[in-house]
Amino acid sequence: MSTAPTPPVAAALPSVWRQYHALTKPRVIQLIVFCALIGMVLAVPGAPTWAQVQLAAIACFGIWLVAGAAAAFNCVVEQQIDAKMKRTAWRPTAKGQLTNGKTLTFSAVLCAAGSTVLYLWVNPLTMWLTFATFVGYAVVYTVILKPLTPQNIVIGGASGAMPPVLGWAAMTGVVSPEALILFLIIFLWTPPHFWALALYRVEDYRKSGLPMLPVTHGSEFTRLQILLYTFVLFAACLMPFVMRMSGWFYLVVAVALSIGFCAYAFALWRNYSDALARKTFRFSLIHLAALFAALLIDHYV
């Protein structure tokens, strides 16, 4: 009886690397690093010097490493929950492709490497702020808040709003009011963004046992909260112009994007459908990316 040939070890390596790469939640990390980069750019008046470009690149790398570590740690904590949800059931930890030991080791190595890079080649303030963000997301939000309160997204949003502050601190060594304005925008953007997702994934969250707002308070209440948050976010998006961080180009883009987000939220509040909730969620991603891109362009116009 013949047996199938054993595949070479080299052929299995890409699959393993893809599994570890998936643990870092690449799409989320890209947005984190992008927002941190915006903070770096806005912290430097005019065109950056070559030394500042190098510093920004090193800081982005360090922040990417620590953010990836937090994402991997999150996969371990939530592997049972992930396995119950269609949106996350594909993750290597949820499928049992990577053990908890391997994932935690991977997370620890990334966190240590990123913290070392930031401490030695950027500045200690950025390292401590980034590490605090890791603890805030991986422990305070994931372990404590997320399974206990429907306000988990609101409170835990502070960790997700930190990237521009990290970027600003990396370039200046301080946390200024301008950096806190960028923090406020992301902090207020987070609840309507995630609640729109939770609306059309409500059954997944119900099965997982997580007390997301649509599960605990229902669709109508959640949709009202989304609408109210978009109104407050609209005001926050005007603050860079009011504080003279940006000019008219940013203002026009911010107003257009904010009107669009409010319009989606209003339509969702008046006449709900899963399709509209999906569109609102997708537009929220466009809103934040385009808003920060406008800040970047306006800085050099």
C-alpha cells in the first residue's frame, strides 16, 4: 500500500506565518499606525527633516509591534467568544490552530520588542504611553469591561483613541492640547462605529454572552445612541479648525463627512435594516480615514 508523500516543511511555513500575522489583526493595526502617523505629522510644523522622518518611521514600527501584541493577547482572552461568532470564528486561536502558550509568547515578544524600540530610539514617554494603551486594551477593556458592561465600547474607547497621542509624544516628548483633540475625535467616533456593527451582528453577540448595547437595551435605544454620538462627534470634528490646527480645506471635508455620518445615523434611527447598519459601519471607517487624511493634506496645503 502506498502512502501520500509528506509535504516539505517549507511548504507549511507560509501557513504558520499567516496564522501569526492574523493574530495581530492587520487591518486594525493599519488604522492604528495611520492615526499615530497623523499625530506625528501634525506635531511637526512644516516639512519634516530627515532625522524627524527616521524618528517617525521607528516610532511607527514600535507602535505597530505593541499594538500587534495587544491584538494577539486579545485573541487568547476571547478565543471561546470568537469561536461562537461568524465574524471572528476564523481566527487561529478560535480554530485551535495556535495554542494559548504560543500566542502568549508571541504577544510577549512583540510587546517587549516594541517597548524596547520606543524606549531606546524614540523616548520613554512614548514607550510608557504605548504600554499603558496595551494594558488598557488587553486587560482593562478585554478582560474587565467587555464582559461586564454595555458601556464597554465607550469606556474602552480610550485605548483605541490613543494612537495620535502616541504619535505626538513620539515627535515632541509631550502631550499637548492638540493631541488631546485628536484623541477626543476618535473617542467619540468609536461608539457609533462599533454599535452599528453590533446591530447587524446582534445574534452573534447574544450567543457570545457579551453585554453589547443592542443585546442589553435593544435596537431602538442603540440607534438613538448612535445618532446622538454622531451629533457630538460632529462638534468635535470642528475643533481642529477652531483651535487653528487646520484650515478651510479640512473644515470643508470635516463638515461633509460629519453630515454624511449624521445622515446615515438618522436614517438608521428612523428605519432600521441590517443592510443600512452595514453601510453605516462601512461609512464610519471612511469617515475616520478621510478625516485624518484631510488633516494631513491640510497641514501641507
